Amino acid sequence: MTNISKEQVKHVAELARLEVTEEEADMLTDQLSEIITAAELLNELDTTNVEPITHASDLKNVLRKDEPKVWITKEEALKNAPDQKDGHFRVPSILAD
Amino acid sequence: MALFDHTIKELEEKLHNNEIKVADLVDASYQRIHEVDDQVRAFLTLNEENARAAAKELDKSEDKSGSLFGMPTGIKDNIVTKGLRTTSASKILDNFYDPLYDATVMNKLYEQSAITIGKLNMDEFAMGSSNENSGYFITRNPWNTDYVPGGSSGGSAAAVAAGEVLFALGSDTGGSIREPAAYCGVVGLKPTYGRVSRFGLVAFASSLDQIGPITRSVEDNARVLEVLAGQDPMDSTSAHLAVPKYTDALTKDVKDLKIAVPSEYLGEGVSSEVQEAVKKALKVYESLGATWEEVSLPHSKYAMATYYIIASSEASANLARFDGVRYGVRAEADNMMDMFKKSRSQGFGEEVKRRIMLGTFALSSGYYDAYYKKAQKVRTLMKGDFDKIFADYDVVIGPTSPTPAFKIGEKTDDPLTMYANDILTIPVNLAGVPGISVPCGFSEDGLPIGLQIIGKHFDESTVYRAAHAYEQATDHHKKRPQIGGANE
């Protein structure tokens, strides 16, 4: 059994921009440990000479010309925003007080 | 006979002969929704005013040539619809009433004059096998409302089974079209990776996601895929390949068909009822002149681990876009970082957070090679299993799911038990090949069982041919659910 620590869970939550309560952190510590342990079944397989794949199709790089075209207007882009000002998305202050 | 017991082709004839109007089809849809949807709970959002207006327009039109002309359809709520609320069944998109554009599949449906009846419930961001992870409510199985409809496209399969729409669109990342189709006794196809554009599909796991049709018959399914399939400049993973006329494949017999049956698909973990139903189906194929042999998918036991590492890793990256800045729900906070965290923590449900956590862990520094890269290598081996079988056989056949639908609440305590439900559908997504589920019988409790037919890359024609031959030789697809729970 691979045990993930509660500190690791909190660190990963920070990376994922999630807030976890102590109770959630305890639950996730148990569940992620179980899931990761189950995933370690893959270690049975010797994959030394196996190439990883990122998808299962034969597609290679798909290129197109980089040409500007009309997509949406600024007004449209902003209409679903929780907050906006002067044609921009507005967010709370970036630097903490 | 209810209108939706007819195929699209039959309804088209009725429209052309002026026996019915498009308004009648749209009426039939909303009438049925008003009758049964308080029990089935398939719909998150209805599009009634627009749908009735569209029906009126189509009824005035001289040109009735669209191949889905006037056909009422339901759309899984992770497919973006212009001006029509799109939530992916997540509270973080609760207020997303006014999306800016239609997904490519929607434009294709509209070009053929289909009508959108509404948006269908699902597991939040398509993460789940039962619809119990919806941020809103649980859709019920029309065959017995105490049971789950399957997931994640549970609303889509339930709406088709209950006769609320003629067909529906779903998406399938690890079985999310085929498993609910099996549980609800309808036909659901996951196309080859790259067959259908995903532009406008809310991304879950980009190397696995595909959109596909859920219908009552194989013929309707082939007809809808003809509309959906094709290259799209807006999705660079969509393939530059001509779209065959899939309905033409249905007229051919299966006398020459070589079927492979993986022993792993009829072994431990698969219920005896399901095994029996599949063995009976193989007898049907024998009687039609097809041959089958037992084969092995040696890496299938690694599918679940491989899938949950890869899909969760991709999801953790894809779901980074939900941050409360450009659209969706924002939580109040004094600074930006807290706003991100609070918006995401309040907006996402438990399963979505668990997978983001798992994926972020698997991609994090020090663990990437051990988990993510390892899973990508095992994926190569799994794809190789299929390549090897398809060198000698036309299709692979087995069950869609190890059991029929389970009871609501039965598997929610333990994520791993729920994940194990997808073991027979996941390998298909990892290998990128097409797979369909068709009804192949009922359990003792009267719940549908699904037969899974898997084909070669871009060979949906053979999958449809095999599915149609079986369907026409059996009666399972003709049964209809009596909506209601065991206690009602």
C-alpha cells in the first residue's frame, strides 16, 4: 500500500487551486492512497522498451496558416464574465494586502 | 404505436406524405416529457419556445430534404449550444445561460434540420458511471426508477428509452455512451477517435473523448452518425477521411463475419446473467453464418488503472479553465488566488475534485514518470492487443458492462468499486477504436443487458452491419419500459 500523506494532499490541492477542509483532506488522503495503490498494478509490467503514446490515432502534427479572422467581438467575449471593467475582465487584487 | 416507435426513415416518409407535421413530432416530445420526466428526470434545460418556433418554420418549408428534417433530439449538457444554457451538470457553470457558439455537431444537426428539445443530465463534466455525480439531481432508469440509468450520458440514454426524444447525443470517454445505452436498453455508439469533431464539447480527457449518437435502432444510429462524422477545421484531431454511407452497410449480411470473443470479457467479475445473454447472442451470430473464436486481450486487467491515471491527468489540465474569470460562477474573495480556490472548491462536486486531485498528483514533479508516463506506455500495449486481434478478425464482441444497472446509492461509498464498472468499455477508448452497445436481453429483474461490438479504426460500417444483423434477428430492441419504480 502506497500511503500519500495529508501534507502531500494539501500540496496537491494548492497546485490544483482547490481549497480543502481538514475533513476533506483526511478523506482524500485515504482515497488517493487507495487509488494510487490500485494503479501500481501497472508496475507488474516491464515497459522498458515500450514507447508511450499520447493518443491512439495516426495523426501527426496538424498545421494551418496563422491568419487573423473575425471570431467574436469584445462585447461577446465579456458578456458572460462575472465582473468586467473598461472592456477587460476584472479580478480581485492579485497581490495580497 | 407511439410516434417515436418509428425509425427516422419511417417518420420522414410520414412527413413527406403529409401524414404528420414537424409540430406533431415536437408536441409528442414535450407531451411525453410532461408525462414522465418528473419520474425519469432526464432534462436539465428545455428549449420549448425555440423548438416550437423551429417546427413552425420547418412546416412552412417547401424543401424537406434534410436527413434529420424535423427530428426531435436531446443534447448532453456538455455539448455547447448557442444561447441555450450549458452546464455540464456542474454548479460552476450554473449561470452559463448564454454560450457564444454552437458545437460543430450542433451545426451539423441544424444543417439537416433536426430540432433541439433540450439539454440532458449527466455526471458532472462526464465523470461517472451512474449519473449520481450530477451537480443537480439523479436521472432514473426508465425500466425501474430505483436503478441508475448509467453514466455519464445517463440523461441521453434515459430520454431515448423513455420516448422523450427520438435520438440523443452523448459523449464517451471511458464508456459514457455505451454503458448507459446498455443499462437503458437502447443503441449507443462511440465512434473512432477522430471520426467526429469535438469542437464545442466541454473537454474532459482530450485523448479519449468522442461524441456519438444514442438511438432506439441501429438504423437510426447509422443515419445520425452520417450527419455527425467528418473533418472539422476547428478540431485538429478530426480525421481527413471521407464519411461512408453507414446506412448502406446495413443491407449486407454477416455470413463472412469473423468475430473475436476475449476470454477476459466472459470471466471473473462478469455476472452470470450477462455471460448467458452474450453467449446466446453468439449463437444468433452462428445461426446467421458468422464464426467466432475465443481470443485474449492480455492487458485488459490493466485498463482501469491506465484509464484513471490518463483521464484524470488530462482532466486536471482541462478543468484549469474554470477559474471564475471569464464565465461561470465566481465566489467572492479578497484576492485573486483565494477567488480561484473558492470558486473551484464551491463549484466542483466531490468526484470532480477527486479526479483533479488524482490527475494533479500523477502529473506533479517526481511522480510524472512513475504514474502518467507509465500509464501511457501501458496504453501502447493495450492498443497492440487490439491491433493483433484485428489482423485476423472483423469485430470483437463481449458484454458492454459486467452487470445490468445497479441500484441508486449502491456504489457511491467507494470510488474504486464504481470505477470497476467501466472495465469492459475503457479498453476501447484507450485503443481509439469504435464500439457500439445494442440490447441483448434482460436480467431476472427486468433490466436491460447490452452487447458490445468493437471494430477496427474507422470501420464503423462493419460495427453497424454486425449490430444490425443481430438486432433484426432478435426482439430485445422492441420492448419498451413501463416507467415507474418497484415501489410505485
